[in-house]
Amino acid sequence: MSLGIAFKGPEGIVLAADSRVTLTAQQPGANTVLPAYFDNATKLLKIKGQDFVGAVTYGRGALGETQPRTAHSYISEFEQELAAEVGEENRLSVEEFASKLSGFFLRQWKNTVSPNTHANDTMIFLVGGYDEGAAYGRVFEVVIPVKPTPTEFNVGNDFGITWGGQKEIAGRLIHGYDPTLEQLMKTHVKMNAAQTKNFREKVLPSLQVSIPYPFLPLQDCVDLAIFLVKATATIQKWMVGVRGVGGAIDVATITRTEGFHAVQEKQVEGERFES
């Protein structure tokens, strides 16, 4: 579940994610499945030695059937492997980094997850960053285990938001409709191919909020990413169903000059006392 965002703006990349992990367990002696929520997971990933890239993860929260581990718990091992393979000072392109990250987690998946796992049960990474000397950032998606080859979004001087997980609320706010609308129209209205194409190209774009992505300053990109995660978490408080977005919102920017910078990031703390 959760909500992960990679926002490509003209001044930099914004990565944002909530902190909730949702587990389900069947109540002993009953058919009732109970969700359990943990709000301190780290889904914003920074890799030592690769200062101009980062990632957010969503979907499956952990790998392993009997001893589950989150994606974040594997990062130190990935860092060691990457340093041994390419060196600590060698800067990878965003696509190369996405491929290395994908290959590492694909191996972890094959070693720890049952081959009978449902095809929709995937661990997804949005990777963002800057190639050396490039004017604009790049955003890639990798889907473990079904689409491990990185897919690029907003190529070149195209700007906008890539998101995943529980994206229904964000889709309604920005695009003006739930992401499942097109499939619902195909199923229940029985549109032919030409009608479906016309609906996608002529009707749906008219519902979108008019946001000039190519002109947004980096601060506005940060504010919008935080708003989408917070709005989803807030409205889920009143919804019936899996409330998969919650906890602190971790946010980082990546720019061509400064690289990865944590804008807001939860910290491990001890007990707080009121004086």
C-alpha cells in the first residue's frame, strides 16, 4: 500500500513517501482478517556514494515469508555490493543506478518470496536523480519481480508527477477522476476501441487541474508532493477499507548542483518528557 511520489520539476526532483506499513493477519478460529498498521517505516532511500540519485518504494512492504525484511533494511547490503562493483567515487547515471537497484532486489525477491505469490503482489521503486552534466532530472520505475527493467517517465523536458500505491485520492485531486475510471468505463459502458481512445484523449484531460509544471519552483513541487500524501492520509481516517497511508512524510530533493537533500525526515527518538 502506501503512497510514493517522484515529482520531476524544472529545478529538481522531489521524492516523497509516507511511513506506514500494513500487515494483515487472520483472527484465530475465525475467517476475519485484521489489518495492523506500523507508522515508522522508511520508504525514502538514500544510497551512500551515489549523491545524485534516490528512490521511494511502495507496494509490498517486506520480503520474506517467515522473517520479513523491509526494503530499507537491505540498503546497507546494497551499498556494500555497489561499492565493490563500481567503486565509492564512481557516479552512476540514473538509469544505471535504477538497473543496479532492480537487480539487487530481484535477487532478494527470488531468494525469499514464494514463486506462487500473486502477480499483483509487487515491490515497486521510483528512482529519481540527475545524470552528470544534465540540465534536467530523470525518473524511472522498476517493478519487482514482473518489470525489473527501468521504465522512464517524463522524458527530456517533460515535467510532472509519477506516483504509485494508494493513488486514488491523488488521482481525483490532480486528474479529476479515479485511476480506475477508464477500466470501469470499458467494463460497464462497453465502449469500442475508437470510443475508448476518444474518451482517454478528449474527455479525461479536460478534468485535470491546470498546473504549469514546467514553471513550478522547487518549493512548490515540495509543497504539492506533501499535500498529496497528507490529503490521502487524512481522508483515509474516515474511509472504510485499508488505510495504507499514514505516519510521518519523508521528503527529499535532488538537484543538479547539490544532489540529494533531505527536506524533512523522521528521526529515531527516545521518550519525550514534558517539563
